[in-house]
Amino acid sequence: MGYFSTTKTIGILGGGQLGKMLLNTTRQWDINTHVLDPNNLAPARIGSNAFVQGDLMDYQTVIDFGEKVDILTIEIENVNAKALAYLEKKGVQVYPQAAVIEIIQNKCRQKEFYKKNSIPTAPFQLFGSKETLKDAIVRGLISFPFVWKSESMGYDGYGVKIIRSNQDLETINGGGCMAEDLVNIEKEIGVIVCRSVRGETVNYPSVEMEFHPTSNQVEYVLSPARISKTIEKKAQEIARQVSIAYRHVGLLAVELFLTKEGEIWVNEVAPRPHNSGHYSIEASYTSQFEQHIRALLNLPLGSTDNKVSGVMVNLVGAQNHQGLVHYKNMEHVLGIEGVYPHIYGKKETRPFRKMGHITIVNKNLETARKIAEQVKETIEVISI
């Protein structure tokens, strides 16, 4: 391959916690890595061979960075896709491909892609601005309630809001957006698909995601999902359909709605390591991070089976706390069997900021879920 213990280099756009966890594999395999991030204190700055501070959306910055690596990947979608397209033409292997990122980084474009490729998704209408959305409501073309989604820069619950009244409309941002039918959801589930350069594809088992009612962030991820074999088969088929349509290289996290009527609709996707796959570090034979590196290097993909059931708990900043972080009561959960903390290395906490996660593994999923709740109630991510 030429990447092990050599000067050949993988570049990562983004140095957050996902980049940091990708580096666990590259350090283990002695693969040279460069990381670009706007924050000089980014979590991935330590594990990389070279860290560059710079704007991920700046065309020339991304080109200058990308020209020094052999393979370029991402840990966040908000990067300059035009720069990636240029680098592809210059011979840099960019995975996921620039065309894939360009579609996925815009939620409106994503929805149109699903419609074009006959992929089941919630009914929606697109609008060029907040004003045109308001006009459609006045004209009776849209009725409350519905889900508003910003076309860009939406993540971790941001850029998404249930609109129940004109008053709610005043709280949303301007710019392009969509109005999506409010789905009668039974569960939110996710499937991570990985595709190598040669086209080998594997799927992880479906996971179940439980969301925080205020922040709309994922609070717990359960693997395997508590769904029937029929629903599991259907979810896997739809995730594979999405993967085939994109023809991506690397990971693709497919978020799905399971409706009360038993239908499965695609919500959105992420072409990178994803919060819904963190459990795989301890619970799977091959973690999502190792799998992504395998795909980039065109190595045989690893087993996606679970060794044991797992539940992941997100550690986020407590409300009313901002400043230097302190993980209160962490020592109280370290003595519990099957508890694995991951601290991301962000020095400053703020309300609902992702600061780490804890995975709980157990042969019994319900036992793991109970321990996860105990862990969530014990640890507080506060400021000093």
C-alpha cells in the first residue's frame, strides 16, 4: 500500500473529536497524517504528524493544504467543495468525493437528491428565503405544524425547528430553507454504510437514537436497535440504496425515521464518522474510524458485527455553565464494569457543547441502557 510507516500522507479537513478519534487508527498503524482546523487548540492537533491552523471554507487555504497530501478526507461537511474539486483534478484522492460533499452540505439539495433517486423521505417544499416561506403560509400553501430546516450550517440540533405558529417563524434564520411535513415518528434509527475505493460495501447494524427534548441533540445511542427483523432488513436495504446512489468512498451515516405506520424514511446523511457510530470503538469488531481508514486506503473492510451490546451517552455542557471545563463525578462511574469514557480535549465548555461521550457495554442491552442512564445522571459537565 505504501502508507504504513512511510511519508505518504492522509490529510483530514477538521480537527474536532471525530478527527481525534480517526487518529487513533492512524497512530496505531503508523500512518502519516496532516490536520487542518481553524482552532489552534483543536482536539486533533496532538495526534497528527502536522497540524495547520486555517479556514476550512477558504478556497486557497484548502488547496494549499490538500496539495501536500496523497489522500484527503473530512470530519465535517462545512468545507470548500470547489477547492476539493480542483484538488481531484490535480490528482489528489479526495474521499468522500467533492460532488458528494457538495450535495450533502446543503440540506435542500439533499432532499432533491432523494426525490430524484426514488429514496423514501418525508414530503417537503423548498424556499429561497424566510420571506417566501412566510408568503406560502399566508397563501395557504403550507399549514402549521411543520419542520423548518435551514439549507446549510445545520448540525447537532441547530438549523432545525418545529414551527407551530407565526410566533415560531420569527425565531428562525433567513436564507434558503425547507418546510418538511411533521412525521409521526416511532423511533429514529441510523445505519452506517462504508464503501471502499474498489466498491466493497459493508453495513453496520441499525442503531436506535434517543434525543434530548430541549437541544434536539442525540442523548443516547443503542446498538443494536430495538426493532423487528423485518424493520431491520428494510432499514439496511434503504441505507444501501442511499449509498449506491451517492457512490461515496468512506463512511456514510444514514439517519432514518421509523414512522408509527411502519414506514422508513431517510432524514439526512453525513459522509464521515458520525455520533451514531461511536459505540463501535468498544462494541464492534471494527470501529467506524478504523473502517473509514480502511476504505480510504482500499484495504479489505472489517467485520461490522457487534461483539457485545453497547449504549453511548453524549457528554454535553450543562446549561448555565460556560468557561473552563470540569467533569464532576467522573471518578464515580469509572468503577462500573463496562464503562468507557472518551474526553474530547475541548478546554472550554458551554451549554450543550459536545465535550465527550461514554460507551457502556454489556451482554444485555437493557442492562447497558440502565447503566447509561445512571452515568448520565451522575456526571456533570460544568465550568470551574
